[in-house]
Amino acid sequence: MREKHPSEGSEGRGRLSPRREALLQARIKDLSLRLSGTPLERYIAQLHAELEAKGLSFKPQCYLSDEWGCPSGVPVIGLPFYLADPDLLSIEAELGGSAETEAEILMYLRHEAGHAFNYAYRLYETDEWRRVFGDYARPYRDDYKPRPFSRRYVFHIAGWYAQKHPDEDFAETFAVWLTPGSDWEKRYQGWGALKKLQYVEATAKALGHTPALVSLAQPDLTTEEMEGTVQDHYRQRELDEKVDLELRNAFDHALEDIFWGPGEAPVSAATLVQAERQRLLSTVGHYSGVGRGVVRALVDHLSERTAALNLTLHPDDSREAAMQLASLVTVLAMNYLHTDRFFED
């Protein structure tokens, strides 16, 4: 599973320290990264304590990998390697646009624990699980089209991630159920998702300290197996998540409605678009469910067109212009979500 901050590319990187430049050239397998001695140990211990507090003896093993994930059918949890080193975490913040906070790390750990619990007890093979969540064998698509604010699903990870696949639906439901203080019975009262949470609650009580059916703990890809350099990792992420748009001047008129023309105001409007870039990537994807790569490509296109048109801005208008820009990006993202296009010819 990869739900967060894809690479923004080296062009937005800025100047890195010599130590971090050396890390970029290092092979990941040669960095001798470990979970022990890092803050990750504390987060994993908290996850295990939360599981115990819910009456479960199940405690999934964790390891460092290239991204967040749980190998299909195997109850172990992979964590991104950069979380194990503060300098690598700083590189992730620069090249990836942001890095996980403590709250986000715990959020993803609970989600992956849901996958691991599902696999450990082979719940996905049971008729009851299929009745509640759907067919586990359903094709897994990254370009799923969520229904924002659907009450049939819990909301945990941004982008309505529970709607991606029955396996993700269960993992998200488990994560909400596990989160201390989530008050899920009240929060989801009257929602279709409540029966899913009740299923998790009942299943957890039934299994409790029952030994797992699957004890295999074979990781998918460990840092010891990662031959590429840190820089290779980010270059590949950029390639994997790159979205090419052929929009040309399709939205020039909308930008001209938001901003002033060349020479009509003292500030370049492109500076505002760039200043709002990270906020737009986070909020639009969060609520629309449109992939971050698509939103990023759209925002970058609007930024380039704003600069090419030499549009300007009065500083006093910045707040209003930012709101209009966010509205424009949101509407275009929703068009894309429902029609696979930003506009009709």
C-alpha cells in the first residue's frame, strides 16, 4: 500500500547537506538500517499495546522496506526505510514533499495491522467476511473511483481509501476500530459502515488469544535486498507516479478570471500558485479521492500557465485568489474522477 506523498522530483529539491548528498548516492542495502534504536520501536510497541488492550494476543512482526505494505497473505508489516534515519527522513520531506508525522505513522501501522490480522486468521476466505466486505479476489486497481462521503465505508486514510478494494475496506475498518478514543460506535451510528465495525469487534472477541492460522513471517522486500541507491528510489517513484496531461491553454480563461493581467498588479500570480501547491495536493486529494499524481500534474500545469501568461496579483487579494484557485482545482479533479477527463471538448 502506498497512500502518501509521492516524489516531487529533484527539480524542487533545493540544496542538500553533504551528508544527505552522500546518502543519495549510497545503496540502500549498504546503509545497515535497523528498527532497533529508532522511534519506530516505540510506535510498534504502542501498536502492540493497542492490540493487547483490545483483547488480542496477535502482534505482527515489522520490518523495513521500500514503502508501507503487508505482503498479500502474509501477516507482517513493512515500513518505509527512510523512517529509520533522521537524515533520510529529511530527504523524504524534500523529495517527497512531506514526511509522515507521528500520528500518520500510527495511522498507517493500524491500517497494516488490519491487513496482517486478516491474513493471520484467513478471514478473507470465510463466507461472513465476504458478505460484509466483498470478494477478496476482486481485481485490485490503483485507479479506483471513490464515492466521497459514502456512509458505507469508514474514513481513515485520505482519498476514501476503504473504497479501493475489500481488503483495504477491512484494513481501514480495523484501523478505526483499533484507534484509541475513536468512539466508533457513536461516530458511525446510522452508517452502513457500522456493521463492518461490529464485525471486527465480534471477530476480535471470538479470536482473542487464539493462535494465528498463518505463522509465516516472510517479508516481501527488505532493505538488505535493495540494491539501488536512495536516489534511484526517488527517481523510480517519480517515474511510477508521473502523470502526463495534454491541457495546453484549456484553463487560461479561468486563471485570467482569478488573477490580474500582465503589469496590472505588483506581484506575480505564479508565486501564489506555488505557495498553495502543497496545500492543494493535500486537501484536494484528501477529499476528492483523485490520485495525488493527477492533482500534482494539474496544479503544476496551472502554475506554468500562470507564469506563461504573466498574470499578476494584488497582495490584498491573496486570500480570495487562493480560495478561487482551490475551487478551480477541486472542480477539475471531480470532473476527472467521474469522467476521466478534466473537460469535454
